[in-house]
Amino acid sequence: MDVLRRFWDQSFFIPRPTLTEENLPDQIGRVFIVTGGYAGCGKELSRILYQRNGTVYIAGRSKAKAGKAVQEIRSACPDSKGRVEVMLLDLSDLTTIKPAVAAFLAKESRLDVLTNNAGVMFPPKGSLSAQNHELQIATNCTGPFLLTKLLTPLLQQTAQAPNTPPGSVRVTWAGSIGVDVFSPKGGVTFDPHGAYLPSPKQDTQLDYGASKAGNVFLAAEFARRYPVERTGLVTNSWNPGSLRTELARHMEGLMTRIMSKLLLYPAVFGAYTELFAGWSEEAGRVERNGEYVIPWGRFGTFRQDIKVEIGKEGGNAEKFWEWCESVTKEYS
């Protein structure tokens, strides 16, 4: 019943967003990265930030899709004083991330918000990353983990600059209602050696839920390991909401498609959730560091069996961070 209550609260009769393109302050001079920013709510977020004069890097693996999105965003916001650029990387291939970061660092001297938006959901059974990890855990967790790790020095430098408002430099991570609905007990499962253990029957829903719970763990551990009092960095994870986006492209069946039309919201509402997480004053408060944001910009929570693993010595949050560290170390 508790899971059903949270599903209902995050899916129906959702309060109106409090932060949108209408009241977002001017972002001129600030620099952002949005992974997966050429489709869905990532594209809508990129548009909003560019519309408000920010410099936005759309990060993803498809040069053609990114280039098309850049042109569409520029055309939609002809009066913007910002920039929108492409950052080519493939989160499912760890070898592509360090070169992409190096190219970014050669052009930019600050980074204000990293939105780890990109993800994959329910790919064909047996799908693997370039490093032979289950595709969802790689694309949704280990790729973003490495990207964040490589960008953290610049994020911290930006946060500690004299002209940077406290709490304004952030890293945010993509959760999902799948954290509650699909993830295994404890959020993530490990083998006896502490390595992430995919579902034994290649259950793509279970693995998707684990990857989303993994991002909740990464946000919590980032907050613990890079405390805002020392680094100036704020972090959180978020469920963007149930949206009509390319994320559901692998879903099949007539009834699934019909239900998607009836139950899913336009992608821009997911962007409002992300906007609250990365840009609202409320989410930048020290006491909110590491918390979970739900549609369309509220603080919420998730299953108790996942919550108890956060902040516990040897808990799943700590173990998952350490596993991500181990599998990405040689690519950093």
C-alpha cells in the first residue's frame, strides 16, 4: 500500500510546478551540462535554460540528433543571449567520457549545474554496454558516475568562486517511479564480492529499477563524500514524472501504447521537475542536500528498504558507490 500511495502521489493530481521558464531568473554567464539533452525532458530543460540566456551543453552520443536539437532550440529562442553547444559522449562506453570532458574543459572555465538526465529503459534482453555491463546500469549509473567524477573539480572551483551564490552549483541524478515499483529489495543487489548483480533472468524491469535506485544512492553518497559545508556543492536525485518521451521506445504492445497516451504527461513537465532540483532556491538549501525531488518540483521519498541503506556503514548506497568507483577507475 505504501508503494501504491507513492505511485499515486507522483502520478495523479500533481500540484502545479512552482519554477518554470516564466519565473526562472536570468542565467546569463552560467554554464550547464544536460546529458540526453536532445530529446524528451532533457531537450525541454535545455531550451528553458537557453531561453533564459544560459550556456547549455547537450551531451549525448548522436551527433545528428544533438545538432538537430541545437538548431530547434536556437530557432525557438531567437532573442537568447546564451549559447547551446554539443558535447559528444556515449554513457554506455566509458572510453568516450574522459575525452569529452577534456574537450569541455578546454572551452569552459566554470560549470554551474550538471544534470544527469540521460537514460535507457527496458532495452532488449541481454543488452550490454561496451564494457560488457548490463546496459541500463551502465548508461544510467556508471557512465554518469564517471562523468560527474571528472567534472567535480570544476564544479567545486565554480562553487567556491567569490561571485557564486551559495547552494547554486549542483549535481542532479535521474531517479524514477521505478525506484519504488521495479527495484529489488534494498534497491540494488550485489554478489558475495561486492559487485553489482543483474537480475538472474535478465528481467529488464528489475534491472531498470535497480539503476534508478542506484542513482538515488549515488546522490546520497555524493552528498556525504562532498559535503556542501566543505565543497559548496549541492546534489539531489529526482523522479521527473511519467512522461511521453523516447525513453519508452522499447515498450511494446497495443495496451501499453494506449495506457501511455492516457497516463503520461508532456515532456516539459519533467523539465520542470529537473528545474526545481537544479535551480530552485529551496533545493539549494544545505538541509536539503542529498534529498529526493518528485513531480513537478516537491520533496518526496521512496521505499523504506531503500532508505535504510543510505548513510549506513556498509550499506547498499556505500557499496554501490564503491562498485561504480572500481569499474570506472581505469577510465578516469
